[in-house]
Amino acid sequence: MVNEIIDGFIQAIQLIVSLNPEVVGITILTLIVSLTSTFLSALISIPAGAYIYCHDFFGKRLVINIIQTLYALPTVLAGLLLFLLLSHQGPLGFLDFLFTPQGMILAQMILVTPLILGLTITALSGIDKDMRHSILSLGATKFQAVVTLIQEARFAILAAVILGFGRAISEVGAAMIIGGNIRAFPGDFLSGTRVLTTAISLETSQGDFSLAIALGLILLGVAVIVNVGLNMIQSGSLWKNSWNS
């Protein structure tokens, strides 16, 4: 068994170094789906988080509690609910997103949006509350005040976006249900829905350990890059705070 594992790692390295078309296609599709879903989630979550933070309304605490609860939303549950909505009998069946990359992007947005939204509110809550009143007292509009607060908390908000990307790219349940793990046509990676996590699950079940290990190494490499980026952002934030103090 040890020799099989070693041989699997050797073959996996060969697949990566030789830029195996299937490995490259799966990796590119994974990055497209995860980056797009994270970007769209950030466009929604950051302004929404700023609005929730800056406005007092009835049930605000309940809304924040619901958002934080959705951090742990099971991916298979999100996939199931979205499947029912996107099926031909569902209310969103006309979109024809089922078993497409677009449907996978939508599924990942459902998982990522609460995370970025909640962490944006947390990041803004860490700012001195007197700052908002000071900005408004200097004649700034509410919009200008919100933009200034977001700029002040940009390191923490960017860290939230990176964490959202990490959740998106490592997700498997919803991607399997909505995407169907369809193999792409050669040379057209957008024709399939097989991403790194779902491909690893499939290849492992089929006994193709070399391809599964190759894809796993790529996924691990992306995770390392995300972690390094997060640490760099946090270090930059600490450096900025220490410099200002």
C-alpha cells in the first residue's frame, strides 16, 4: 500500500508538471467558479454589511444572529434547496442553470455571502463609533461616511473576502448536487461542471489515485496561497495600526 501511495504521488507530480489537459481544465473551471462567486458575493455583502452597521432598525440583532448562523449552513442543504428552485418544476427553472457553471456560482454565492456579510459587519463594528459621528459632523454625506468607514476597515473586509473564497473553493456538497460533476469536452472546460473537490471525490471512488492526488495537491496549493494572502493582509493591518499609534 505504501508503494501505491508513493507511485500515486509520482504520477500526480507528472500530471501537474506535464500540464495534463484534464487537470488544467478542472483547475481553471474551479478558479473561474470560485472567484466569480466570491466577487459577486463581495459586491452584495460589503454594501449590505455597511448598511446594516450604520442603520438602527427593529430586529437588527436578530438579523445579525441569522447571518452568523448561516456561517455553518451545510453545503448539501444549500445544494438541495437550490436544486429544488432550479429544477424544471421549480420557480427558477426558466433560468436553466441546473448542471451548469452558472448554477454552481449561484450555489457558492449562497454559502459565501453570509460569511462576507457577517464579517464585514464585525469589521466595521471594530471601528471607533465616534469616528462615524465625527465624519458626519464635518459635513460628509451618509454615503461618504460609509465609504470612509469601509476604507478604514479595508484590511479586515479583504480578509473576509479571502475567507469567503476559501469556503467557495473547498466546497463539495452543493457543487456536486447543482453541477452534477459533468466531465468537460476536450478543449472546452466550460462545457463541464467538474471542479477540484468533486473530481477528487469521483476519482478516489474510481480508484484513480494519481489524478485524485494531483488535484488534491493543486487544491492544497490554492489553500496555502489563500492562507499566505490572509496572513499578509493581517500583518499589513497590524503594521498600519502600530504605525498610527
